[in-house]
Amino acid sequence: MTSFRKRTVQKPIRGTRTSPHTAQVITSSGNPSLDVILGGGLPIGSICLIEEDRFMTHAKVLAKYFLAEGVLSKHEIFLGSLDDLPREMLRRLPQPLSEEEVELEQQASEQPADKNGLRIAFRYSDLPLVNSEQATKIGHHFNLMELMDYMMLCEAQTNVWDDNYKADINDQRVINEYIKEWAEDDISNSSNSLEREADINSTVEADGDISVTNNNNNSSTATTSTTSTSPAGAQPAPPPPPPPAAASVAAAMETQYFYNQRYGRLLNDLQQLLRYESFAPGINTQQKSLCRVCLTSLGSPLWYDDHFAEDLLKFLTILRASIRSCTAVCFITMPMHLIAKYDASLVAKIRQLVDYAIELESFAGSERETHAAFKEYSGLLHLRKMSAINTLAVHMPETTDLAFKLRRKKFVIEKLHLPPDLQESTDAAQARDMMSMPKCMPTASNNSNASMDF
């Protein structure tokens, strides 16, 4: 007897790969620069929170990247929002770039080097040209100036939610009446079927149309014939079908956990999608796929009520458990600056219920928009939380001083640094100040030496 066992290698899901650092199955967020910050991509079963800027423009761009990547990878897409029109948002997804266009774009973005091999300045000469994670990326590149082909969108598997709920069963009293009537009908139908069976047995025994077989274990089995000897209509009727509103009642029963019924309806539609066999973990089938869940502007003023904080935390807790139990990844955008005005303590609680929390600070409408040091950027990017999912170490980028720029064709995240001309002007200004100082004024070195004299 040998201990050799054939190794079974599971076929990877489309649009995913195994991270070389954490050995986790990851998928692209749609933006290559964001994937580098996250360590190659988003792990399966994780929730990424993008804290929107004040004008809520840049976070929606990242959400479009996330959805467009799902369309190209042939993933199942679930898009839910109250502030935006989900169908209109899907129509405005960016167009993917071909490999030739990506190569031309990368060559154009490379900065020319001088005869000494230096780039911007001598302090950047030792920095690597390409990050190690970018060499094995799995995402695609997109052009924000052009829209995705309509036929490509028609082939995508999309599910939208905008709370277009027109049923009149929001009242709990109506739900209880439906359940009571349904139960009474079920009991009456079952009693009628028992009475019909008793009548059939008595009729069969009177006609003598019965066959009994005796076995060695003294057990008898009676079988009745279904010939014309039985009276018409003597067969038991099948159980009655559930009422048309039964599915709506079951969905409405789940909303009783929330004061705001919209959370329950959103959670019910999402969980029905995640129950599909293709999203079940540990199943090696050809139909296995990944579900991309995107919720934009969650927690906006359209969600406000007297129990806003309680319902939102409860919803995120159940959502996290649902995403963890299947092959799915979630991308959420939230106006955290508005939630902080509603309840400042709610911000830290929300960040604890997600895996990645990234804040976008836009320069629009502030003094930094016209500042010479930030003229190349559109805002700052702050990493508020980076989680270690099924691993011991958390992946952290080389630096946390990050800034983003929204160009005409793409959204780029880069390291924050001062422009070379600004640095030279600062050094020149300091030199001029030193030259203009009176000679009688002691310098720092003279002061230090003077203080040592006795």
C-alpha cells in the first residue's frame, strides 16, 4: 500500500490569480495603480471601502473601473444605489484598451533620461522603474474618454438594485394576515385530503379490489389499483400552490430586522444572488465564477432616519458575513464626511467592519488647488485600514504618502513628491536669504562655538 495521492489542482476562476506574497486568490480592482497599493488586487471575500471626497466624483470613477473589470472578466455583477441610476452607470463604463495601446501609453509615460541616466533628479535615480507586483498584473487598462461597446454590455451578467419597490406589503400587519391565511388554507387542504383518503379506503374495501402479500416477517403491504373501479375524483388533490405574494412575504419578513426597510430589501436581493451554486466555495466546477458587488453612496442622506446608525452597522455586519461565505468581492463608496457630521463615532465603527478603507481628499475648492506644490495632482489618498485576510502579515506599500490625479483618459495613483522646479526655487530662496544676512550676525556654527566658550 502506497501513500501516494494524486494532486488535484483546482481550476482558477476567470480574472483571478494567486498572490505571490500572501498565497491568496485575488482579483483586480480595475485600476492598476490601486492594485499595486493593495498588494496585487482585492482578496476573494473582502470588502473595500472608498471614502468619497466632498464632490463625490473621484470615488465614482474607481467604482466604474471595478464594474468594467467585471464585465471583461465575465463575472457576475451586482450594482446597488439610491443616489445614482444603476443602469445609466453601467452604460457609462470606460472602454478597455488593447495591448498595443497599453504599450504605447506606457512608452509615452516613461520620462526621458539624460546622458547620465538620471530622471527627474538625482534623488530619484535609485528608485525602481517598475514595481514587482506590476509584472504579473491581472487587470486591464481603460480609457475614460470613450464608452464601452454596447454589445459587450449586453453580454454581461448584471443585476441592479435601485429600490424600485411597488408592492403594498410594507406593513407588518399585512404580512401577518398573509401568513395566517396561508397557514389556514394549508391546514384545511390537508384535512380535506385525509378525508378523501379515508373515503377511498372504505370504497376499495367494499369492492374487494385489494391485494395483500404476506412475507416471512409477517408484514403486509396493501396496494390499491387506480382503475376505473374507483369513483371519479377519488384521487387526493395535490397540495395547493402558494399564493402569488408568498415570495414577496418571505422577502418582507427579512426586512423586520431593520427599521429602514430598504436595507432588508437590498440584503435579500443580494443574498438570493450569492446563493447560486457557481459562487459556493470549495466546488471545482467549470461554471464556478466570481460575484462583484458594488454599492455606491451607501449611507448618503437618502438612507437617513431615526435609526440610521443602528441599521447601517447591522447591515455591514451581515454583508461581511455573506461576502465571506462565498466567492465574491465587495466594493463600497460612502460619503464619510457627511456621516462624520451625523455621528463622529460612527466613522471608526464602519472602518472596523470593512477590510480596506481608503479615503480620497480632493483639492477642488480648497487652497491646495492653486498651490504650486500640488499643481500636478487632484487630491491626496489616505490609507485608513489595511487588513490581513487569512495571512499573518499585512501588505503595505513602499510609502503612505500617496496622491492621485484624474487625467483625461485615466485615474492614476502615485507617490507624492515635490516638483523639481519648486525644490530648486526653494533652495535658491534660502541661498538668497543667507547672502542677504548681515555679516555681523552670527551663524549657527558660531553660536554653537560661542556657547562652548567659558
